[in-house]
Amino acid sequence: MNIHYSPLRYPGGKNCIFPFVSKIFYENQLIGTSYAEPYAGGSGLALRLLFEGYVNHIYINDLDRSIYAFWISVLNRSDEFL
């Protein structure tokens, strides 16, 4: 079953490696830490780690100004975005 927490379907998305990454968090006792993703794109992996309780905070960014602007709008100007 595919679980998508992101509103974006981004080429090269990292959501597919969630089982591997979540196992790393579990086996290294990193549950509840923060997660940073410099090339976030759709942020599928980061959001899934957050929503499923593996991390408490996510920090996302992207070199693509359009993706950056999308997430800034969603987070900081949600009323205008909607």
C-alpha cells in the first residue's frame, strides 16, 4: 500500500525508501529527533517520518525556487494559498 502525505508527486521522490530510513531511526534509537532534507521536492519522506512519529521536527529546503516557494506558501501563507 502506498502512503502519500505530500500534496506533490515529485520525480525522484524519497518516500519509497521510508522502510529503510525508518529502520535506521529505530535501530539507532533516533526516534523523536529532527530530520533535515536539503533537496526536499515533495517532502514525502520527511512528512511521513513526521506524521508516523519517527521524528518530532522536519527541516526542508530545495534548490528549485518554485518548490521552495510552494512550501513557504503552504506553511506561512496558507490562507492566501488556499
